[in-house]
Amino acid sequence: MFVRERRVTGPRFGIATLGTMAVLTVLSSPLLLGGCRSTRDGGAAAADVAAVEQAVARLLQADSDADLATVLDCYTRDALLLAPDGSTFDGSDAIRAHYVEVFAQLAMKLRATPAETVVAGKWAWQRGEVSGTLVMKDGTTQAAHDRYLMVLVLEEGRWRVARLMWQPLEKR
């Protein structure tokens, strides 16, 4: 198993449920079943971690660009999103409807700060924080600062999000 960990510090801001739903992440037990790779020399495992981080960055860029086609391409067909308000978006159709609603109500400018990325065979997970700005259709802005947990799977040579859960960070 290859792990890259970063410590995240700084001020924390909560956001409203709609904004929170716009940001990303979920935990899956298949990680425990996949063959774990361990590389200390920065070989293939380091490349896998970098590829996972690029997949997460691609999703956040698509969110920021309101690019529905790319967003959907970042998820598996049976992906599951678990939102902090208890909403569940299960599969491509539900995820599409969720993003259509979100993109109609706000624009996002988001970036991820991964705290940990683990690759285990064809499965990976990443936890971290997402921060940025949400711009509502009425022009008001809101700071976004959430933590996330994302499970990805390697499909057809590309990492895609299979599970995602997120929650706002508490105001301090």
C-alpha cells in the first residue's frame, strides 16, 4: 500500500447545505480486499497516487467550470454520493440530476487539499479538504470549506469516483 499524507491547517469555515452538496466524498470496504502495493522508491505506486490526485483535480475543475459532461465522466456509472444533509445520489441519473440542480443555482471555484491518498490495487481512496468560493445566482458569495472522503476505482485505465461523502468544517 502506498500512502501520501499531508497535514492541513488554517481557519475553517462552514457552508450552507446547498453549497456543501456541491462539494465532494465515501468509504468502501473493497479497499481492504484489493492487493496493496508498497513502493518506497517512488515507482509505480507514486505514479498511481499522482494519477488519483489528478482525477480529483479534474473533477473539481469540471465543478468549477460547470462542465456536466466532464463531471459525469469523473464518476462510475454506479457511483454513490452521500451528502451531509442525508441526501443520497445513487447512480449516474441521480448524480446528473443533482449536478443540473446545483449548476442552475450556483457557480463554484474549488480546490482540493489532499491529506491522504491510498492506492490498493484497482481501488484508491483520498481524504482531504475542499475550499473555495460559491457564487449564488443572485450574486452573493459564500466561502466553501469542507472535508471529504472519496473512493475511486481504476476503470479502463482511468481513476473514477465510486463513492463520495463530505461535510462542512465547523466555524472556529
